[in-house]
Amino acid sequence: MRSTTVLTGIVVASLSLAACTSSGEADAEPTATAAAEPVSDGELVVYSGRSEDLVQPLIDDFQEASGVAVEVRYADTTELAALLQEEGDATPADVYFAQDAGALGAVAKAGLVATLPEDISSAVDAGHTSTDGSWVGVTGRARVFVIDSEQVDQASAPTTAAELTDPEWSGQVGIAPTNASFQSFVTALRVLEGEDAARAWLEDMVANDVQIYSNNTAILEAAQAGEIQVGLINHYYWYRLESELGTDAMRAQLVFPESGDAAGIVNVAGAALMAGAAEDADAIAFLEYLVSEDGQQYFVEATYEYPLVSGVEAPDGLPEIGSLTNTDLDLSDLDSLSETTALLAEVGLL
Amino acid sequence: MRAPRLLDPVAASARPRRFAWGRATLAASAVVAAALASIPLVYLVVRVAGAESGAVAETLLRPRTAQLAANTVGLVAAVSVACLVLGVATAWVLARTDLPLRRTWTVLAALPLAIPSYVAAFGWVALTPVRGFWGSLIVLTLCNVPLVTLPTLAALRQADRAQEDVARTLGRSRTRAFAEVTWPQVRPAALAGVLLVALYVLSDFGAVALMRFQAFTWAIHAAYTSSFDPTLAAVMATVLAAMGVALVVAERAMRGRQTRFGSTVAARGTVQPVVLGPWRVPVQVALAAIAALSLGVPLGALLRYLGSQPSSGTVVSAGDVAADALTTVGLAAAGALIALALALPIGILAARHPSRLATGAESASYVGLALPGIVVGLSLVYFSLQVVPALYQSVWILAFAYGVLFLPKAVGAVRSSIERVEPGLEDVARTLGSGVAGTWMRVTARIAAPGIGAGALLVALTAMKELPATLLLRPTTTDTLATSLWRLTDISAYAAAAPYALALVVVAAVPVVLLTREAVAGATRVEEFE
């Protein structure tokens, strides 16, 4: 049978079809700048990497206040970053609302975003937003350890990433290598400790039988169920579960890592204005709303995250954001995500 | 499943020349359909070709690739063998013994098809401690066994009983008679089922992700969603596609060597069934155990969450679920129609005019099944933006994705249904003055329709459960049962997710029950025409 030849023929035929239609990739587009006089068309498309139950109430408030009809596409932050790059200039999105500085940095690097108007980019203090106005930080989230309090004492709990490679924790530590926040931690590790140390840490973790989960929620649930003793997550997942189950039901407990350790970095969720929406007044109004007092207050109450605009109080019970912020680390350093994922792939975690 | 040709192939090639035009059109349509079905593969080739060759080699040669490939191959092999053994055994018991309540057991054996593998995996994770390889093996086997059971059952019902009885009379044991006489007759059907199972396992993401088993798809998904350089993902997906092609070729090689054992008058249904006797109880216990594991565990977990208190902020109304169910059914139906339109020329060509072209087109149609949904999804994002930007993020592209993804199921059904129509019948109709088109409409299409319809049902059923491509391609505000389920389980709102999962299982059960009736009725229908 020469069916493979025919198969190849068919593939080649449809390849040439694709070649005829392909008009090249949308990379290296110059970054557009917001025009002086944005226009409103009363419609807005947001790609949200943050989940619907967290974001939709805020969207509803914005729709009511502004009269703009908002369509939101919900998916994973990283999946949307991949989608935005596949779409290039043809994207229907006006605003990208991401869970993570790294994903925003990657989309900005690909030349897909417009520079934000000054009043938006200056609303948030330096250190919690982009350095070049390509995106704006919206909320802060601290990286923490979650422990199973029935198996681990607060006193003997680990407080640095380095401790987790100890044989004591063999098979007992949960991580989510595909999760953007975990990847930001690894990037921080690379920036703070150097490439070799980061690689050594990851290899030691793999050798120590680190447990792989798909996301923060799964890790928290595993700690709550006693499946693992220690997990690496973002702080607000724990607070959300606590508000759902009640303080007494929390078998899982939080440990804030030592100040200055890569495991305890403060990351941000943020938003960017897509290049095609540079002159869209509705998109700009939405971004303004995110960093307004109302918008920030919503996140404090609904998601237990740190507000990034001065004048809005952080949720009760959280350590001061200033005590967690690592002065040696600039968030813009976290956009070297592709090096991080390459490293993760190399050590066999991706 | 390729039913044996009753007429000498020479007869087909000796037909009058005036068919040539129709045949050329048919061949051209088949090539176009095959080209459309190859879009995902083309996308991968474009992506890989655009990458630096050094990066491609590095990705291919790293130890991780070999490890992932070993994981996936091991899982595919284990699930295929398990499904073959369980499926053939179940089909034999259902077809050949005096099992009581046979109709009920048949439906129970088919119903796991209605349970998406990620829902089944969720049930197993919620209620049991099994994870990893064994967890994936159990869940994927239980979900996929019906893909072997149903075609084998239909083939057993049509198989020639008389020969098995002759073998028995000549002193063969029941096992040897089955192995030497019956098995060769049902082998094509069983193997075709195993191929679908193997391709499914190759491309499954949901179950292995929940079971935390690092299969190829898991790594492809991780690469697509976290590395912003798509080369790694594309290279790995190409490896997966190559594995899929290898499977199709292997199945074809095994299927190709069959010979017809038939006599003109087949003895069917008149022979006494095998008396189970003391085995009656253990056999039923075994069937009940399989049903309990494949249906009871996932439904048990869903019902448990349905009973629990929904978490704050996520209230689900019956209207929401019903609206999503309607969207799901509509999209699945559109997908099935598109798959059917693409499958008809390929299937007819393969059944009536076997040639290299037909085989090539048929093989090309199988590509989609071996690729994870996210690859097909991204390839259609790319394709629709390049070719038909106006349709981007419309239901049409999504339905088209379903058609491409599940095309092989429709092609298989079209081909085997048309092969089952004896060309002699068409000749009789022609002799009696019916035109070419009239003969097709009144004889061929009519006889083949139920089987083709079953194929379309299978496509619709699979499309209802599809998740990754749906997430990428759906219109921004459109939700299906599967995407709502994903959205809610992603935030651990299991109580709110449970109604969507149950609705999905109930909606998907409808085509399954229809398919069971088809498998049972298929035998009698063919008999009428012999």
C-alpha cells in the first residue's frame, strides 16, 4: 500500500493552500500610543484570566456605572496569553485582565499592547506596576506556604524555599508548575539566587519527590485533606476557603515565608490595553475603574487581595504589604518567563 | 469495521464508463474533505517549520520527550488491551448466552459513553485514593469499553453461527472454536473499536490531568499555556500526531488480512444460545460490578456534591442549565452534520472504489482524533483568522472544529454501512430501470441510512463532551454544559458544577440509548436483505 504517499500528497496540497492564505505573523508590531481623544462606542471586550465568580460582580458594577456593554471571555491567564499571540492584531479583545505580571509582560513584549494614559499608570506605586506604562497593577498577592496543621507545627514549618529540599519533606510538598504564580516565584528565584541555584533547587525538588498539582486550589485542598504537608500557593486562596468553611474548619494553615526569600514574593494581577483599543474610551474607562477606590475596595472585600492604590485599606489579618515586598526585586524582572518555562521543561516539570 | 465484500471486486471495476464523471466528483470531494481534516496537521507543520531547527532537535531529543512518550504509549497499550478483553467478553456474553435481562445489560454496557472522561476521573478522585497511571488506566478503560463492546456485539450478531457449530461438531472446544472461527469474523469490528479507544487515550487531556499522570497531552497543554513560545508545544503535538498515524496504519495492517468465511445463507438467531448454568450468577455480578464502577462512581460523586451546600456566590438556576443544554445540543448537532458532509465522499469512495486515494483520504481523516483538543483549537484560531476572519469566534468555526475532530467516527460509519449494502441490489435496481441517482437514493442511501445516522449520533455524543477546543473557539458569551462545568470546577464550586455535569450525562445518554438500539437492530436489518 502506498497510502502514506497519498496522505503526504494531501497534506502538501493543503499546506500550499495555507501558504497562499498566510499573510505572515503579527510579531514586531510597533506599540501604539493612546491618542489624545479616545472615542466611546459603548461596547467593550475583556479577556479575563481571573475567574468569573471573582470578576463578574465588578464588571456588573462597571456596566451599571458607565452604561457600557461589557463582554468577558473567561479562561486561564496563560491560555489567553497564548490566544492573544495567536490572534495578533486581529484580536477582538480591548482589555487583557491577567492574574500575573509575567503573562502581561509577555503580551507587552510581543508588541500587542498600547501605552496606558498617564493617569492610569501613575495611580499605582512603582514596584507594583510596569515600569513603561505597558500595563497597570490592580491587586497584590503574596506567595505563601500552606501547611497541614495536623501533621506540621507552625513552629517547625518551613519558612524558606531552600528548606523544602530536605529529605524530611520528601513526597510531602505540592507545587503547580503550570501555574503562572508558581512560575513567577521560579523567576524570582532565578533573579535573586542566580540561574544555577534555581536549577539546583528545582532538580533537588524533583529528586525529593515533589507532588505536581494543576493549580493553587488543588494544592490547598490537598493540604486541607492531609494529602500533602506543605504547599506553595497565593495567600488569598486560603482566605476564600476560610470564608466558605469557617475558621474552625481550616485544617490547612498559612505560613508567611521569611522576608526576602523568593518563596514569599508579592506578585500582582494587572490589566493591559490592547493595541487595537488604544483609542477606545470604554476600555480606558474600565482600566480607570479598576484602579479607582470603588474597584480597589471590591477586591479587598471579595478576594482578600492587597489593594495597590494608596488610601484603600488592606484586608484585616494580613501582614503589611511593605513587610513582604522584596526591595531587591523589580516586578519587571519577572517577564523573563520563557527562560523560566525552558528551565522547568529542562528539569522535567513541564 | 469493514464488512466483507460479497461481490468479487472485479465486478465493481467492470462497471460501465459513464460512472467516471460521478466518480471524479466523488474523488475530488473526498480530497477536499481530507484536506480540511488535515488543517490541524498543517498548522503543526507550519509552526514546526517556522522554528529554528536547533530548537526542534533539542525539544525532540531531550530525555523528557522520551519519558512522556513512554508514559503515553504505556497508557495507550494498557487501556487498549483492557478494553479489547473487557469489550469482547461483554459482547460475547450479551450476544451468545442465555443471560437474563439482556436488553438492560446491553444499555448498561453502553451508557459509560455518556460520561465524559473528566467527569469520571473527577468521581474517582473524589471517592477513591487511586491516582496516576492506575487511576488513568481505570477511568479511561471504563469510559471507553463501549467503543469496543458495541461494534463487536453487532458483528457477533451478524457472524455466521453455523460455522462455529460445525467446528464444535468436529471436536473443537468452545474456546478454540471461538478463536479459530468466530474471532476472525468479529476481529475487524473489535479492532476498529480498539483503534478509536487508542486514539482517544492518545488525545485525552481531562482524565490524565485530574489523575495527575504526566502523559504527552498533559505536557503539550502545559507548554501551550505556560510557555509563550509555541515551538515546544507544536513539536510535542507533532510527535503525538505521528503516534496516531502509526496506530491507524497498524490497525489497517491487522484488519487488512481478513478473509470472508461466509456462506450465502448465514445461520443466525436460530441456534440455541450458550447455557450459562452455574455461571449465570458470577457473570451477572461481573457485569453489575463494571456498571457500578463506570456509572456508579461518577454519578455517586455528582449526587454527593449535588446534596451539599453550594458555596456563596454561585447559585445555579434550572434555566441556566437548560440554556446551556440547548446550546450544547445545537452545537453538537451542527458538528455532526459537518462531520457527515465531510465523511460522505470519503466513506463512499472507501467503500465502493477502494484505491490508494481512498485509503489516503481515509487516513488523513483520522488525524484529528489523535491530536489534543487544544491543538485543534489553536489551529482553527489560526486558520479562521487567516481565511475567514469574519467567522472567528462564531458557532460555525466551533461546529467545524467538532466536525474535524470527530470525523473518523463518521467516516467509519459511512464506509461500513455502505459496504453492507450488497452491490447486487443496486444492480437489480439499475436493471429494473432506476437511474444512478435514483438507485442511490432509493436503495443504497436507504439501507445505509440507519448506520450512517448512528455514526452522526456518535459524533454528536462526543462533541457534547468536548472541552479544550470549545473553550478556545466558542463565541465569547456562549457557554456549553462542558464549559460551565469547567468554569465552576476551576474555582472548586463543585456543588454548583454538579447540576451541569448531571445534565451533560443525561443529554449524552439519549444518543447512547439510540446507539444501543442501532447495535441491536443492525443485525436484523441486514438479514432482511440477504
